[in-house]
Amino acid sequence: MKKNFAILLTLFVASGVWAQTYIDGIYYILDNNKTATVTSKETYTTSRIIIPEKVEYMNTTYSVKKIDKHAFYGCTNLTSIVIPESITSIGEGAFVGCTGLTTVTIPNSVKSIGDA
């Protein structure tokens, strides 16, 4: 068991991922480059999400740069989302199944949007 944990920890650190955390109602993956990716650990139940440009975790500020694939998958209660200028990419299927989504603000900073 200890050996498996050590291997997983090594892979986690080697990948540049520092932590996964929940801050002000949004799940993030934080990396060693002080960037944050909006992700999903479970379905969001709120109707409106405003993604900030920066988040703070353990006295370190992270710039929110990406929305991960399937980040809001199946969030039927979600009606609007505001994406900040700091976001440069939106992963594939980020809003699949968001049947109540009526308003999305996508800034010019977004250079790539995945399929679906």
C-alpha cells in the first residue's frame, strides 16, 4: 500500500499538479506554475457561476487560465456563466448537458474551445 501511494504521489508531482481544491464554489486543479484550471469533481448545483481571474490557496495566488474538459458536464441547474479575460482555453464538452444554460460570456482571450 505504501509503495502504491509513493508511486501515485510521484506521478502527481511529476505531472506539475500541485493540488485539487474547492474555492468559493468552484473546483480547481492548481499547478506548480501558479495557474488554476476550472474542473469538476461533481455536478455544480448553482444557477450562476462567475469564474474569477485569480484564486488564492495556502497564501499563494493562482491565475485561472483554463476550463477543463467536462468541467460543467450535466449541470442542468446552471443558467449563466461569466468567464474572465484570464481564460485562454475551454476543454471539450465543458458544457455538455447544461440544458438550462442561456447565457455564456466568452472573452476574446479564449483562443481554443474543444468539441461539444
